[in-house]
Amino acid sequence: MIPGGRNTYFASDFHLGLAAGTDPREREQRVTAWLERVADNASAIYLLGDLFDFWWEYKTVVPKGFVRFLGTLASLTDRGIDIHMFAGNHDMWMKGYLADECGVTVHHEPLLTEIGGETFYLAHGEGLGSRNIGGRLLFAFFRNRMARTLFSAIHPRFGMALGHGWSRSSRLAKHVSLPFLGEDKEDLIRHTRTLAAEGCRARYYIYGHRHLPLTFDEDGRRMIILGDWFSCSESYAVYDGRELSLVTVPLQEEISGNSD
């Protein structure tokens, strides 16, 4: 059980700053309202990547904006709420700023952790289980130290423009979505099965990245893919110490009351 009867929450893919589809400021307001709403009953909050549509930290410069989101994170960690942020493929270049200024714990790799007596495997999901060699090589290039060093040498005026241009080229910005491909073709299902075959002891597996809210149960394991906050008003998972469930609120529904 989770101490104090509190819940653990999981969300991903806010894509803050993406100026396509829903208004980016309204999306940030929805995210911060949700964080403040669940905080009263939260033991921990895990944010599984692509929280920003593009994020780059220079040594003394960070992207402008996101004041509401960053201020809410700092306020909640000041209250003692444990917040974990995972780097996604749009914001993989997190360094020390978010940890130092907002008090969050930043993860750049999948995390195997125990919550309420159960073992969880948590990851953003980019490249996991993928057979797309080109995509995996591109992701590795973006994480390469030399590539990061060269990019950081570009003046922020031009570097940020390049980053946002790349971000706008994504399928999300172009309103391109992929339907469920079937359990044998979904990368994250394949990845979960591989982990289990290799002896991973986790009962629960949670991912972001795919932009397809999904719960998949198999052989006593539960896998959840979180939805994005671009096509949904809210999409998150909650674990109450007994059960892990996925909550998805369509954009047209009005949100009221307290979260589970």
C-alpha cells in the first residue's frame, strides 16, 4: 500500500509550446490545473517525457515561457511532493536546470522502481521495441555528446529556431496519428514481452510517446500507454496501491470535481 492512502500519478506528452491544434497557453493551463488538483492526494507524480515540444539548456540560457508549468512544479516539490521527469525525444536535452530550480528528479533512461509494494517499469518509449534502424540511429545521434556540443555552440537565436523547426516537422504537429497496429506490431507491446521473457519482475509497465491511450493485460502484467494532452483534455494513469488504471478525458468534456 502507498503510505497515507495517497495515489501515484503518471502523465506524459504535454508538448508544451506546440503551436498547433489546441492553444499552447490553454494546454499549459490545463496541465497546471491538473497538477494542482491531484497534488492534494499525491504521494508522487511521474511525468514520462515530451513535456515540452522542444527543450534545450544552454549553459546560462533556457527556453523562455512555460512559467506556469515550471512554477507549479517548484511549488509542489516545495510542499514535499516527489516529482519525476523523464526525457522524451522532444526534450531529451534536459540537464541540471529543472532539477536545481524546480526540485524534480530527472531520468534519461527507463526506470524500474517499487511503488506501494509493486514493481513498475517506467519509460518514455522512444525506440523501445522498434525495428526502425534509421529512427534508432537518429535518436542515438541526437543524444551523442559531440552533436550536443556542436549544437550548443550555435547562438540561441538560431539554435532555438532550428529546434522548433524540427519539432514542427513531427507527425503530431501535422495532425498525423497512427491507429492501433495490433499487438504483434506495436513496438511497446513487443518491448514489454521481451522484458518479461528476459526476467523483468515488473507487474506494471507504463509508457508515453505513442499518443495512443491503451491498456493491455497479458500473463498477469498490465501495460499502459498514456495519451497526449494535444488530442485529449487529460490523459493520465493513477495507482491507488491496489489497482493501476488509465483515465482519458476527451477535449470536449468539461473537467469538474476531484481526480481519482
